[in-house]
Amino acid sequence: MMTAILQWTTANPVRAFLAAGLAVFLPLPVAGALVVAALLASGASAALAAAAGAAIATALASDSLFGSTMAAAIALLTVMPWVLGAFALERSRSLSFAFQALTMGCCLLALVANGLLGDPVSTLAPVIRKWADMLAGAGFPRVREEIGTVTAGISWGRLAWLVLVQAFIALCAGLWVYGRGREPGLFGREFRQLRLGGFPAWLLVVAFATSVIGYRFAADGWPAADDLVFVLAAAFLVQALAVVHGLRELQVIGPLPVVLAYVAVLLVPMALVGIGFADTWIRFRERFAPRQGV
């Protein structure tokens, strides 16, 4: 039923525009899934209409809280990754390529933000103060102190990570919806084959080395390198989950290791990052795949 509704809404630009605008008020990736599914199923006009509807609704919803300039920036950072990821997926027919493109785009976002905006806490201070005032006026106790504590750890890398996560979830959801109607099992197959590739792996090595060296010469290190490490580590964690699901499909492991992998996301995420990073060269799934003719 849900799949049929999503397919109906993405088959026409006007319906896609209205549906994506309304979907912004649901969990955010739902609107992104509409953009992706509209492109794959109906073409660029429906996808761009859905993106426009989502962008306008996001900007209008954010305007009263953050002001028009920040609302426009939020809408752009929310919707543009959906569009870029959707077109990368549509052109390449590869979830891996689309994920690579999103990851590199978010790395570039972190670098540009560091170069042009500098310290994120200082840059976002007016927005943070306005948000704190609004919540304090609504009667939330100790809100100023709590927001101050939380925002002290803000980095451009974490914001880029949020962009990457919500865009990738939207990409996966859109591909799943499209596959349900056109090619059952498409999303699962693409996710189990997910791989970032050699360039992001070497970029993580360089960024990590630069970060370590930066802390030897400055107390705060080089924030841009730290942000790159954060974004790329998160991406390789996703690749590790794909490895786990791929090994499960090959019946190399049972269901319990899959469950433990998701527990590890919360408890020991760096262990999964190591698995995803190592898979770049070790290629766990290919090693355990049955050989042809055997």
C-alpha cells in the first residue's frame, strides 16, 4: 500500500511537488526518497518538482526559527544532496558510485566551510542564541546552559556528516521504493555490494596523518583534517555494514553477527570503521564468494 502511494505521487510533477512539500514534516529522508524515486521512475521533471516542493517547504518551516538567510541555506543543504545523489544513482545505476559522490561532496562541504566560515560555534552563534531564546520563552528550564554545552562540540565535520547520513538514507529509501515496483531485491543487492573505493580510503589515510601532525604543532590541531577524518570514518562504517550483510547473504555468518554489528555502531564504531576501511583492499565479500565452476 505504501509503495503504491509513493509510486502514484512520484508519477506526476505536480503530485511530486505537493507530496515532497508535505513529506518535509515527516521524518526528513521521506521527502528525499520521493525525489530519488521520482527521478528513477518518472524522470528529471518529476524529481526536480519534488525537490522544489521540499526546498520551499523546508525554507518556510525554518524561516521563523532561523531567519530567511539561514532558512535558505538549510533548504539548500537539505535538498541539494538528494538531487545530486539521485542523479548520480540514475546515471551510474550504482549505489556505490552515488555513495562515493555523496561522501566526496560532504568532504568538500567540510573543507569549504572551514576555509570560508572558520569556527562553526562562532559562525552559528546568532542562530544558537535565537533558538535558545525561543525555547527559553516556551518554558524549557536551563535551556541556555544545555544548548551551550551541546554546541561547544559542533564542528563542520559533524554537520557534513548529518548531511551525508540523511542524504544516504533518502537515497536508499528511494531506491527501495523504486525496486519494489520495478525490480524486487534491487536495493538489497546494491547495498550488499556497497564499496567506497581506493581514493576515499587514501584520502582518509592522508587526512588522519595530517590530523596527527597538526596536533604536534598546535593545541587545536587542524580542524579541517579532523572533519575529513570524521566524515570518511562514518562513510567506511556504512561500508562495514554492507560487508556484514554481504557475508550474511553468502551464508558465511549467521544472523547474530549482523545484530552485533549494529550494536557495535553504538558501542565500538571504530571497529566497524576498520572493517570497512580494510575491505577496500582485502575485499571480504569477494574472498568468500563461491567460485564459478566449483
